[in-house]
Amino acid sequence: AAKETFVFVKGSFEAVAARCKEAVSGNWVRGVDAHSSAGCYVIAIACRRLTSREVDGMEELVRDTTESALDFLGLIIFRNEPKCDSAEHIASIRRGGIDTVMITGDSALTGIAIARTVALLPPGHRVVLGSLDKTSRQVTWQAVVADSAPAPDSDAEGMTRCRSTDSSRPRIDSLSGPPGCDDDLDQDATSHSGGRVSLAVTGEAFEVLLASGALSQHMMCRGCDAAAFVHCMCPRIRVFGRMTPQQKIQVVRHFASASLTVGMCGDGGNDSGALRAAHAGLSLGGSAEASVAAPFSTNAHSLAALVLLLREGRASLCTSFAAYRFLVVRGIVWTQAKNIMLIMSGLYLAPMVYLYIDLVATSLLVWAITQAQPAHTLAQRRPEGSLLGPQNVLSATLSAILYLIVLLILLAVLFAMPWFQAFSLPGPIYKWQARSDSYESALFFIWCAWFAIDLALVVSKGHTHRQPLRQNSSLLIAAFALALPILLLLLMDETDFNCAFKVNCDRGTYMRLKSSWINNLLFQYEQIGGDEWFAPVLSTKYSSEFKVAVLVILAMATCLHHLLYSSVIFGAVVQEWIPKRLGWNDKRAERLVAWVFAAIRTVKGWG
């Protein structure tokens, strides 16, 4: 017999059946629906015998022509069971205040079955499937009910059936209303023994809804006044089936256009566009195509990676804001403190003090703040997302005002001491090295160093998105290492260590430091010791009573700082009442930032 050449085609049942020369039997259609409803993936197979002329001119064959007039052969049916932990992680994501939908290239019925298995569909919700009517080219809505009868092993035409591990599987029951009738959908959502409804659509129905402008009302909340989108129980699309890669991108962009932050999780090349279009994309399974497109990727196939990414992302945002608040508040408070010093008597700090505060303490504390680890679970409330949000602004204001008040209290106590003599040095202000030999400068240093350490601890309190402060061992060790020399400087008297920072120092000890080895490591203007002593007394040693008073005031300030932060900044007033009642939230803060930048551009334009 002469050799024959065949073209074999595989793909979705709808696409392959449309290319067959004869209508596919209704038994095959019912079999596809049955297997898809059981959560099976169904691939159709067809073929066509090439003519001798087509074989001779095979290089010139056109795909559309070659894949037409096919003979239907059968179906390939297989299961790709959801991971055993998928339902747990989806529940965790939803508890974290994040809504979830499914976008799949497989049959919508398969998507519905999987969505029910992993509890992506809310409990008690019935599903209404929107598909395209081939005759009217309109979207028809059909109820998909759970069929508790298990699928048989084979049908009349000998197809091997796939058994579902779920006791119930979706089955198309009846029309819920005329094509495109939203009023009937709303009525259907509250009918049937008070049950609620989730929607599912096919790719063809999605295109019609998108073109008609009716997509938003089927994807978004319809006004149920839910506190968050994840709690919305309106009839809306939660399963998108038989979607092309381009349609996946359109879904992502449509959610994003509604001012929603959109994440996408996918494991194949057909997800690459949507992964790139989303605000954050996670590629699962190490797919090369998806990994290139997605900002985040993992070799794991479990949704545990997504939960971890969300936990890390929220913790990173909180930690970034914490480090920012630390630097900004410390800078503001320190600037105002230096203004007070200059206004008082033209005071300045010793060179070693600046090296300690700016080079050592600030760098070490900022690094330690970033070592906070994410919380073990996703909190229901998302973190504040704006620098001008109530938590960031009010916490910075609280810390700044509190410690400026503490500084004034310390100065008042110092001025009340009978041994105190105010620093007074005539001459030009730029002779800053001569303006650190005083009681006041030493007190400013003690206060500033203590404030920086306490502020780093306060902004690192874990709250809901980071682990508790006690778990950040790096910060605790850094705080102890930085606080120890401050306490020693305050409690010890007239040692070389004291005089290097000009705290509790005397004239004789300070002058001996001129020959210290440490001067070999410092610039000339930073060197310690010398032949001149500008203090009004021979020793700037504090009395024991004053040292105790300073410790008590600083300890009380620390306790009050942490108490106010926990009860006010992390309390219901700042976290809930102000954003909800006063409307001071991330969106308003973003509008304020945009207004400020617009005003700046306007002023520059006038110039």
C-alpha cells in the first residue's frame, strides 16, 4: 500500500471541533462537560489525510488550510490535582484581606471545579456561567449546580472517564435569565433559598462583555458596602475560563484600572504577559519564560511561595517606613536641638561626639532596623502605603515633640543645680572647637544618643506585619552596645574615655589626651586633647544627684514613648478611626502628594 501522510491536531475541544468537517457528536460534547466538571483537563485530537499534491508542496502549506476539514479522533483526559496545601494558602491570603480570582486557559467548568476544591469560591455560593451564544452572539448566563453523582467509568463511545476526588461536580442546569440581563442576575443572587452567586465566564463571553462596556459591573463590587473588596459578596466574576494570554493581560489591567493593586501568579509561558502587566508577578515552578517576565520567581509549585512573598512584602514596606521615620525624625529633632544650642550660648559638640552619632550609631541602628523578620501570618489589615499616611505622620510628630520636651526638662534640671555655671565664650561663632567644653554640650550628647537608640527600638515594634521587637536580636544587641558607652560616660568621672567626648571631664585629663594614639586616626580638626580649656570651671563633672535625675528622666521618657506608641499609634484611633471617619488614608495622602508636586511645578513655572 502507498504511504499516507496525516496531519494531527490537538487543542481545546471547542477549537478542534470547530475545525472538523463534520459536526461532533453530542455524546462527545456531554463527555467533555462531564470530565471538565470533574476537574479533568480535556484535550481533543483530530487529523486530516494530506493529498499527494499537498505532500509534494508541503513547504508551502498554510496552517489555517492544513488544520481544516479534520476528522475527530477522540479526547485525552488527565488530572492535575491541586496541591494539598492550596486551599490552606488561599484561605490565608483571603484572611490577609486579599481577594482571589482564577484565570485559566482550561475549560471554565474545570476552573469552577478546581475553584470549589481549593475554596477559591466563597462557601455557599452558587456559580452562574456566562458563555457566548453562537446564534445571537450574546452572552447567556447559565446556573452551574453541584452534581453529587459520581462520573461513570466510561460512556457509550468507550471514552475513559476521570474520577473526581470531590463528591460534587459542576453541571450546567438552566438559564438564569435572558442574555445579558443583569437584573435577573441580581435577582438570582438572592434567590434559591437565599444563596449567593459567583460568576464565571468563558474567553468568548469575556470579549463580548469587554467590547460592550459591561465588564466592570461583572468584575467589581456592585455597592454592597463591604469594608474591603475581599469581603464583597456581590455577583461578580471569580473564574475566567478558556482565556488566551492576551485576555489574561486584559483582566489584570482591568482590575488595575479600578485603582486595585493586582498580583498575578502563574507557571507557564502563556502567563508571561499577565505576570508583567501585574503590579507584582510571581512565577511558580521555575518556568523559563514566566521567570523572565515576572519580578519574582521560585522553583516551588506551591502557593506557599505566594504567601511568603506577601508576608515579606508587607514586612519590607513596614521596615522601609520604619527606617525612613528613624532618619527623618532623628534629623528633625537633632536640627532643632542644635538650633537651641546655638541660640543659648553658641554651643557645639566635641568632634568625637559627631563621629559616634553620625558615623557609628546612625549607621548601625539603620542596619539593625532592617533585620526585622516578617510576621508568621498575614494580617487582615494591610500596612499603610503612604509616607503621608496617619501612622507615619503622627508617629513622627509624637516622637519629635516628646523628646524635645524631654530635652527642655533636662536643661531645666541642669540649670537648677547649685554647682552649674553657664557657658559663655565671646568671639566669632565659627570657633566651634572651643564651644564644647561645657555642662550643656555634654548633656546634649547624652540626650541625643539616648533618643536615637530609643527611637530605633520604637519604630521597630512588630505590630501586625513584622515579628515582635524581641525577635530582632540584631537591633537589641546594637542598642545595648551603643547604650553601654553612653551610660559609662554619664556615670564615670574624669577618665580619658570621658574627656575624649568631653563628658564629666576635667582640664588636666583633657590636656593629657593630646598625645593619645587615637589622634593618628583622626583628621586634625577632629583630634582630642590640647593646650586650651574654655569651660568656666576646671571640671565639668556632674553631681551624683544630677546623674540619677538624668537616668530617671530618660527611663521615664522611654517608657512613655513605648506606651504612647503602642496605645495611640497602634491603637484603634490611628489605625481605624482616623482613616475611616476623617478619611485620612493612603488615597488622600497620594492626592496630597500630587497636589504638593503640582504646586511646586507651578511655582517653578512662575520663576
